[in-house]
Amino acid sequence: MSLFAVDFDVANNWGIGFTGSMSIANTGTSNLNGWTLEFEAPFQITNLWNAEIVSRQGNRYTIRNLSHNGALPAGGSLSFGFNGSGTATEPSNYLLNGQPINPTSPLPTLSINDITITEGDAGTTLANFEVTLSQASDKPVTVQYGTANGTATAGSDYTAKSGTLTFNPGQTTKTISVSVNGDTAVESNETFRVNLSSPTNAAIADSQGVGTINNDDSTSPPPGTPIRIQAENYVSFFDKTSGNTGGAFRSDSVDIQATTDVGGGYNVGWIQQGEWLTYNVEVPTTGTYDIVARVASAVEGTRSLKASIGGQSKTLNFGGTGGWQSWQNVTAQGVNLSAGSQQLRLDMLTDSFNVNYIELVPRGSSPTQPTLAINDVSVTEGDSGSKNATFTVSLSAASTEAVSVNYATANGTAIAGSDYTAKSGILTFTPGQTSKTFTVPILGDTLDEANETFKVNLSQATNATIGDSQGIGTIIDNDDSAPVLPLLSINDVSVTEGNTGTKNATFTVNLSAASTQAITVNYGTANDTATAGSDYTAKSGTLTFNPGDTSKTFSIPVIGDTTVESNETFKVNLSGATNATIGDSQGIGTIVNDDASQPPPQQGAFNYGEALQKSILFYYAQRSGDLPTTNPIPWRGDSALNDGADVGRDLTGGYYDAGDHVKFGLPGASSLTMLGWGAIEYRGAYQQSGQLPSILDSIKWGTDYILKAHVTDSQGTKEFYGQVGDGNLDHAYWGAPENMTMARPSFKIDRQNPGSDLAGEAAASLAAASIVFRPTDKAYADKLLQNAIQLYDFADQYRGKYSDSIPDAGQFYNSFSGYQDELVWGATWLHKAIEAKGSTDTKYLNKAESLYQGINSGWTQSWDDKSYGAGILLAQETGKSKYKSDVESWLNNWTPGGSITYTDGGLAWVSQWGSLRYSANTAFLAGVYADTVNDPNGKYSDFAEGQIDYILGDNPRNFSYMVGFGDDYALNPHHRAASGVTNISDSRNNLHTLYGALVGGPSSPNDVAYDDRRDDYISNEVAMDYNAGLTGALARMYQEFGGQPLDTIAGVNLDALTGLSSSILVAV
């Protein structure tokens, strides 16, 4: 009998993955020093903590202890956790230190029966499915279930249902009850399915139960009733492509998707010429029928399909309808059909259209549909703000079907944007409803003008006809002939001076409202720290606003020079206004110095200027979306241009997380915060090395995407999109992002499904970036700060872990540390950003201090745990000893003599998966703390510099773990785009050099525990968060030891970056 026991437990199962743990108990009387556990698992381990993977061969894993948990005393136990993808069932064939334990009994099996039930004419009848376990288990057994359409349709024929069954120990039977809806329609017997999936502590023997709904209606449909055939209910087909691209309703090769308008059900799409579908049709009465097809196409030009039934064929032609879900009916006249069973065949004569349904309409018997009408509305405008014009759309009679109609405003004498806010949408009448309302905002002004009108047009009705298609909105003017004088204001401008000649600083003077009179105002420059004649050319004049004008511009020449100096400012003052009042009388012109002193001579072991330059190039290789002309990576192009289309939002852009192509929100935002922090602390180093435009450009590419993902309403943050792409679908593909064709779903958090960690980190990244951009683009900095405050307040009010709301993210970036650290981190960054704007408000600093819970000295800063960085920020902001003490206790643990394991070559090693990212992050934070708070005897600086030098090649192998740096570096990082191949096992080295990427590094505290293999994602993967701390640390190394960025880099178009200075350093 074994003296040890292993217990497997599942903490969270989301169907395609789970969080699990294993505990080892020592039931003997002797201590165990060091352990290795082997087992066969029916799942793949995707992340592991408190242990390390020694090897994996097929489905057999070998796991061993870390340095801190190798001892297992008699009577004691220990555990390790992991994320798994696949089936969450008990592993088998355990060996502990080579000895078998826990002989595995065969798992019980789960089965589900089939059911036949008569539908009835009304109400519901329960179809009771029995799920049985082949034998009782001594552990709880769970299995997920869910209904799926066959020929029966959820909602009309039965009620969809899903859930989880739990068999407690000893139980062997459970029941699933599905409601079947009664009706009086004459139809064939129909079927639906109940599928079992994701069992725990059991295996599935029979995964599908079939429910058959017996039709009990015998009368034919009334003569004259149109016969509707849904496109998705075909009985045979020919499709040119394999797989259901739309992913809906059926699992065969016909491409089916959900129709977005009300009552549409599903449609067949992605149609190609030559494809066909057939349908069985019961014709109730002999007669002549017209064929009506409901179709849509976003492509202009003629589309065609042929309908054949009863030995007769009709071709239906139509043009583009304006969108893939913009539907219209097209009719072919007159086929003669006999009563009884018929077969309808649809042949697709052209490409690129969708079919929703076909109707056979008896001649002269079209059913009467209710009529839609819209009223006219008048509203008095007001002097400011907006008032609502409320329109009512009425239905002449209640319908038994859902009715929808599109509406859209159009200009009359009133103009959208100045007189009213343009609006469009879809109104939906549920069965029984006869009226719907919507509002159009009317914009107030103080102009004396005639009453004005705009129109609201109705179009594209379904299940109704449009009687009155246009409503008139009348805006009644309430302004007399003596309006309040409009206000004049002038903006601030920044411009880079250049080395010679002049550049223009273009100021804009705005009028708060158009006037019916001519307006004039004088302007004139005045010195501040900049001097007229040497720094800029003095200028004065008069601006004239003609009636209707609201803005005027003028330019002040800024004189270029090569003098190294601080940024300088001059003023432009407004005075002497006629027919207007001056609100903001002074604009500030900032002359941004672009001259750098000679870089410091290289004094360290490496060219840190080159290393810094290349580390930023990595981010250009990670970009997603429509790439600009400043893209320096020639083997990267536009990709993922439909991101967000599934939710109707533009989510293109941003960064791919790692060597794959999912955009994960939490590590992405965390990387941006770290990049921003480095740009704040070491801005001078970036400026002097010439890399400031590139780092700002890299940060802005990410923050622009975060702004796109942020959705607000009147209450603040409404939702935030935290992931684009399905991790499992994505990981099944090896190739360039430009060639991806898999579905890329969008995932979000909102008030019902919160993610305080994700929103808090997004807030931190925007707040840090607002500090970065404030010297050169105040308007953008303010926008970032406003969004950061909204996101943080949302994170604080609606608390929860994002990985609970986005389970797919939980498989790859589960929030193990929770959200408390992000709330502290985000609040502290908000305080710093508000302080940088000039405010003394300490609201968010007080919040951060109240939430702070200390630091675990055995770990470090990562995409998941921000407590370390938060401790440093609080030490910087408050100077309090408790924060200093916590930070220094942690840093002391990482320096030589602490408990963190060191390799013989000097690497501080804490975990096998991506070990160097932890060393790089700690080096960056140690450097910041040494430079801004405390550096006892220089040991934190020494630690930071030693870790970075190890990464760059000062190690026993003389090997650079930064790709493309030094003479000997990784050639095969785990990166699909850089590999240039479509098979991960391709024997060739990567075809492209992924300059600046930090690979994972040694998989154990051994300097040679690294292989340059493309398939080794533990040691050779790269990622955004791997590089984020490294880039800041390299800026510090450049500041301390100098270096020289390269003028040319093989395979990189550095000339593309030369245009960044004017676009990113100067406010637009």
C-alpha cells in the first residue's frame, strides 16, 4: 500500500477549459525531501504554479517541486495549481518518485436517452430526458448539457435550455426537462437534440439525446396562406467549402448565420456560384403561386438564383441591398403547382448574397398586413443644450408577428450637427404592440432665424406595409433680434522647432456660435521664455469673422536652431473685439526643442542605445489592424480588419499578445502601463537616444485601441472589450496574421459581468499615458485622463474578476491575484496623472492607501500582480516608511543573499515559464526605486544592471536572449509571423528576425537550461509583457552608460520612422 495519496480537484470549469489543482498527502511516518509526480492527463496544462513541468510526452506529464516546496513532512500535504484546456477529468497512472500511487479505477460513464413526445395544440408539454451514470461514484460527478436545433426550432417549437447536472456520491440518475410548445400548424415531425459535454470525474458514453416532436395536427393550412420555407431547413445541398463559416443552427458544410433583424431566424450566407439547396414542401391546394425570396447583398451588381419546383423554373434577379443584413423581397411570377408533396430546389447563379427564406404565395391571396405611419412633431429649440423631439410610429392593427421598420433623419432647412442630432435605428413591435416612440435631440442656439424643418423617413418594414413614410420635425425659433454676443477663444499650440528655417505654429480662434454680423478681433504675440527675433517672429493683426463663420486661423513662424535648450513658450493675446466678447484671451505657443546633446560615450558592457532601439521595434511587429506608412517592419502588413464586426464596433488595431494573434486586454494594458512608466521616469534617455518618437508612437497605438474598446453612457463606463479572438481557435493555427481566416469573437465586461482587474489596469495605462503625452499634446492627455477616471470608477463600483466574466481569457490569463492590486495600482496612477495636470486633489491617493495590502516578497511584478509597482509609486508619492519597508524587504529578497534562487551565472530565477520576464521586470522596478526613493550602497542599481547585462549576453553561454542583438541570439522564437512558415515543425530557422523580442529564457535555475526551439513556448515564447519592463530598464541603462542606436538594421525600414517626430511630438 502506498504511503502517499494524490487528490485532483476542479475549482472552475468553463466547458473548454478549467482551473484545477493537485494535492499530495504524506500518510506515512517519514519525511519526503524532493518530489516528482508523473501522470497521464486527458487535458493539456496551459499554465502552472507552485510546481514546474519537467517534460510532457503525449498525454503523460512529469511535474516536480520548486525550491520552496520540496519538503513534505510526515502527515503533511502540499498542492500545486494549473489551468487546463480540454476535459476536466481525473488523471491516471500516478507515479510519485517512481512509485505507483492511487491505482485508478475506471471512470463511470454518462449516457442520455432519446424521447418522443406529442406536441399538443397549445401550452407546453415536458420532454423528460434521463441522464444515467453507469455506476455510482465516490466523488461528485458533473456534466454540462445544452439543447440544439434539429428540424425543430428553439423558441417556436421548444424552449432552449442549458445547465449543469451534478451527481452526488451514490447517485446514478438525473432528469433534464425540456418544454415543448403546442401549436395547430400542420407540419412534419420535428427533432431537437440535447448534448452532453465537459464531464468531471466521469466519461461520456452517449453524448446526445434526440427529442422527436410528433405532429398531431391533421388539417391543411387554409387556402390562400403563403407557404414559407426557411433557408436553413434544407434536406440536401451542395456547398463548395467545408465547415459552417457562420457557425449557427447546423453543423454541416452549409454556411448559416443568425439573421440580425427581428423575426428573421437564420439565413444561408457566404454563397458561391454553383451551390444548391433542396427542400420538401407540402402544397395544400392546386393553383398558381408566385415565388418570393427574402435576400440581402452588400455587393453592387446583379445577383441571381433559380428556384425550381413542379417541373418549372424561375430566375430571381436583384441588385445590392446595402448590406449583408439589409433585406428585401424579390418575386418571380406564376408557377402552377398541384396539391401534395413537392421538392423545391434553389440554384445559386452568382456569388455573394444571403437568403433568409422563400415563400410560395397563392395568386390573389396575399395576407393583409398592418400599416405603419409616423406623426409630425414641433419643438421649441431653446438657447443651449438640447431638447427632444419625440416621434411616434403607429401600427394600424396589432400583428401576431414581430414587426420592424428602419428610421433615419434627413435634412430639410434644418442641418444635422448644428440644428439637430442625426439619428437612425430600427423600431421593433412585439406581437400585440401598436405604437413605438423615439427621440431626436434638437440643439439650442441664440441665433435669430426662421423656423426650420427636418425629416424622419421610414423604410424596410418587415411583416407590415408603410402607409405614411415621412415625419416632419419643425424647430421653432425662440431667439429675438438681439442675441447674446458670442464668445471668442484661442487654443494653445506646440510645434517642434527644427534645425534651420522656420515652421509655423498655427493658432485657431473659435467663436462659440455663428453670428449674423461681422466680428473682428485683434491679436498680437508677446514673449514668455521664448524671445521674438531669435526663437519666433513677432506678429500682430486683425481677424474678421463674416456672418456664419465660427473659426479663423493664423500662423506664427518658429525659428529653427541647433541649440540644446529647454522647451520655450510665447503668448498670443486677443483684444479689441467687435460684436463679440472675449472668453479666453491668451494662447500659449510651446516651442518643442528637438536638439539633443551628444549621447554619452558608451561605458557599459553593451551598446544600450542599440538594445533600446531594438526593444521598441518588437512592438511594431506585434501590431494589429490597418498599419500606417510609418510601419518599419516590411514582413508585417494589415491584419484582423474585421475585429469587432461581430458586436458592431470597430475593435481593429491594438497589439497581438505574443507569438499568437489574440488581443488579450489585461496583459496588453499592463504592458502599456509599464511602457508609460518607463517613458515618464527616463524621458530624457529616450529623447537623447532619438527613441522618444518611437516609444510615444508605440504607447499611442495601444492607448488608441483601449479608447476604442471603452464604451460609455450617461453613467460612465458601460462596457469594456477585454479580448478579441478565441484562444483555442487561434492556437490551432500556425501562420501569419495577415492570412488568418478563423472567427475572432469579441468579449467584454460590463455592469452585470464586471472585471475590476481589467478595468483598473486599463485605467492605469491611460493615466500613465496621459502623463507621458501632457508635455506635447494636452488635449490627448486630457482625453486619456477622462477615460481613465471613468474606467477606474467602474472598476471600483462593479467589483469582480474579469476572468470570471470572460472565461476564455481565464484559460490563458486567469486573474490569480484578484483585483485588489489593480485597484491600488490604478488609483495611484490616477493620482499621479491628476497631479501632473496641476490639481492637488488627493481622492485617488487616499483610495489607493485604503486598499493597499502589502507585498509578497517571494514573487514580483507581472501582468497579474501589480502590488510591487504600486508599493513603489506610493513610496514616491507619500514618502511613508511602511511602503519603503515593504518594497525594500521585497527587493532585498531578490538581491544576492535573499531567498530567490540564482543561477551560477547570476540570473535571479523565480519560475520556469518565461523566467527572464520576471528578472527584467524586477530590474526595471529596482532601478526606478534606486533612482527615485532609496538605493542602499548601490545594491538595487547593481542588481538591475546585472540582470539586464545577463539578458544581453553577460552569461556563461555568452548568449543574447534579446532576438537580433549581439553575435549569438535566439533564431527561432515561438512567433507565428516571424517564423514565416505555416508548420511549427518546419525545420528551417525563422525566416524573419523579430528584433528586440525577449525570449522566455532558462526553464530551470541552470544557465544552460534553454533550447532555441520554435515549439518550446515555455523557454522560447515572446510576449508584450515580457518586453514592457525590459524596455524601461534599457532606457535606464542608456542613461547610465550611453550607447548609440544604429543607422541601419538589416530587414528593417528605419526611414519609415523619420516622419514620427512631427506627428507624435506635436499636438495636432
